[in-house]
Amino acid sequence: MTERGVGIGAPLLAGVLVVGIGLSVRSPITSVSALLPEIDAAYEFSAAGLATLSAIPVLLFGLAAPLAPVFARRFGVDRAAAVLLTALGVAMLVRPLGATALIAGTVVVGASISLLGILTPQLVRTHLGHRQGLWSGVYTSVFGVSAALGAALAMPLLDALGGDTAMALVIWALPICLVAAFALLAAPRLAAVAPSDREPRSATGDGSILRAPRVWSVTGFFGCQALIYFALTAWLPTIVIDRGADAATGGLLLAWLSVAGIPAALLAPAIAARFRSQSAMTTLVSMLSAVGLAGLAFAPASSTVVFVAVLGIAQSAAFGLAVGLIVQKAPSAARTASFSAVAQGVGYAVAALGPLALGMFSTAGVGWSTLLAALLGVAGAQLVFGVFAGRPLRPTAAQAPPPAREPEHLERPNHS
């Protein structure tokens, strides 16, 4: 098959793979979170063991990040995605086998999800760069769908399976194994046309990625939005229950936080990519986060559903913009994985402090209104980082257009 023939379907294959990854990277976590009491009963975890099981994925989001560029260089980004999806599917099949397998499998699940999340922006830039804003939005919106499906369907599936916790965990591996099989088939074809494999050295850059333009402002923006998101997902039910709601309402509001933001996750990066600067969009979503946090902290309890929706829109849009900024601001397609590893690795490490800090201060007697007001400071920092991250990059020598060719009648003297 000629290279031209190989390349005809590559964008379609890459698009399907990006959607498949997005649908695979949250349900393995949220489906477990929704079944923690049942897992505790079935596997006889201690309180510390159950807490460890819950903390492992977020911890691995930061710890595994430095491995992403290694995988991309060793396998190529397309084959690396296939390997990681396969590891994710196998780990999900293995982890219901016992308490030890559940902990070990969750480590592999967390690491695989971390690396897939870091490599996906490079997939987008390599194969879908002509519509990178749209595909960044597609990825982040199906990401939200994955989270919502895991949370919403875990208990109904458990009931349908007669209360068998192991089967309720295994069943989530089946769609991921299908995505992994597709990735294994598509990866050689995608790798054959990957333009990053043919980038000149001058385009990839020789310096440390830590000195790349916008790397720290993008990292700051990513970390701030992730901190607010994880703080809310950890404590939102507790906050609304403390304000008089019942446990069922707290769970529904947490699901509403994800569902309300799905359209924003799709649209925000697609709209932002149409402009040279994304600073206006990052400012808007940061201000929306501040409005939502202030409303949740100080508005009447009857308006909670409205301000949770505002937060869902703001946080989903901010995550979509963060992924879009990684795709757009990385020095080149070949270095997107390294840029993404810094932004997401450091960002998630910072974000892990959010749920921990809120829990510690709440236990010490600090009220939720005060703690939510403190998150307004994080939204302010997100705004500042976003303004700098969204500024246009100066074109490098490798990216600059070639000098205009002089008209032929000016190039050669006329001797006639």
C-alpha cells in the first residue's frame, strides 16, 4: 500500500482513537468511587486500605507523568496509546480477583490513564492539527461523558448483576478492551503517516522543555482548574449536606456538575482556537468559576443547583481550554508529550492538595463558606495564569514563512 493510500483514512482513525481514549479514562475511576461501600464489604478493606484505593489514581496522575515522553519516544505516540489502552484493559480485568489485585490493578489503571491523558494532545496535534480546537473539545467532552457514565451506571449495573461486586467491576473492562483492540489495529497505520516522525531538528527544538515559552503559565492554569475541580468532586456532597440537603441530593448535584459542563467542554477549545489569543476565553471561564464558588458559598441553599451548573460549565470549559493550550502552545508536535507531561504532571500534583487542604481545615472547624471563599483565590490565580498562557506565541525561525520570491522580471536583467 502506498503512503498516500495509508494516509487516506488516518484522520478518521485518529479521531475515533481520540474519542475512544476519552471514553476510557474516567469510568474506571468513577465506577469504583460509586461502589466503595460494596467494595469494602466484598474485599474486607480496612479504612486505610479503602482510602488508599481512592487516592491511588489522583496520586498516579502526577507520579507517572514523567514516563509519558519516554513512552512516546520508545513506541511512537500511536503505538504508545495502544500499549497503554491494552495495559488499562488487562488491569481492569485483573483487579476484581482480590484485595491485593485490586490495589495493584488500580496502580496500573491510574498510571495508564495518566499517560494516556498526557499523550492524547500529541495525537491531536500530530494527526488532527488542522482542527485541533474542535478535537480538543471532542476529547474533553467525551472525557466528561466517561465520568458521568461511571458514576451513574455503577449501581444499576451492580443491581442487574445480582449484587456481584467483582462482576460489576469487570464489566467496565469490556468497552476498554474493545478500544484497545481498535488501537492495536490502527496504530501501525497511523504511525506510517505521523508527520512528527519527519520533523526537522530545528522544528523540535534542542532546549529543555522547562524553558519552552508558555510552559509554566499553561501549567499554572492547568493546576488551578484541576485543584478547584478535585476539591469540588471530593467535597461537594458534604458541602450541600451540611447546608441541609440529603445524601441522594448531594450525589445528584455531583453528577450535575459533570453533565452541565459537557457542552462547554466541547465548545470552549473549538472557539478559542479560532483566535490568535486565548486570553479572553481563559479570563471568562475563570470569572465564571469565581461566580460559581461565591454563589455556592454565600447564596441561599435553594439556588445551589444553579451555581453548581455554573461551576460545571466553568470547570469543564477550563479543562477543555487547558488541553487546547497544551496542543497549541507546545513547541512542536514532537515535543507535545513533554510539554503535556510538565503541565499535567505538575498540575495534578498541585491539584491533589485541594481535597486534602479542604478536608484538613474542615476537620479543624473552618466553615465551608470560608473554604469556598479561599478557592476564589485559586480562581484568581487561574485567571492570571490563563491571561499569560493564552497570549500568541512568537513564530520561531522554523515556523516563519519563507521569504517572498521576487517576480521573475526582477530576478534577471533584461538584455534585449
